Amino acid sequence: MRIPKTWVPLLAKKIIENLIAKNLISPAVPPGKVLSEAEELILHELTVEDRLNDEVRELLKNHTSEIERGRLDYRRLFDLTKQKLVKERNLVL
């Protein structure tokens, strides 16, 4: 994640306040509920790349012996695997 997690509540609050102030939304649920859902959504989106990196590490970990035996570049394999998954899943990083 490229921004600190402590910023997420501040970002969510600012976004929700601006949307309400500009009459782009009129929440049918309490503002606290909207704010917590927005925080959750933002955090989920910001951690997509972190989760993907963990998944790629696990995939490559299962093939460690083959990577070492073939003297393959781990970093290059990591990047290629990550790019492939991003393309397959239509992820935005």
C-alpha cells in the first residue's frame, strides 16, 4: 500500500463530506455507516497490489526448487507472474 493506513479514515471522511455537500449522494443510512463502508472499500482497493504480491510469492514458493535448479531470475519471474495475473484479472494497480 502506497499511503499509510492511518490516512484512510481521513480520506473517506473527506470524500463522503464532499459528495454530500455537492448533493451527489443523499445517504439513506446513518453517516457513520456510510463512512465505515467507504473506509472499508478504500482500504480494500489500496491493498489489491499487496494481496497480489503475496499471491505471487506463494505461487513462486511452490516452485522454489525448479527456480534454483534452472538458475532463473526470481525478480523477473515475480514481475512476469504479477503482470500475467493483473492482465487476466483486469486489475488496476
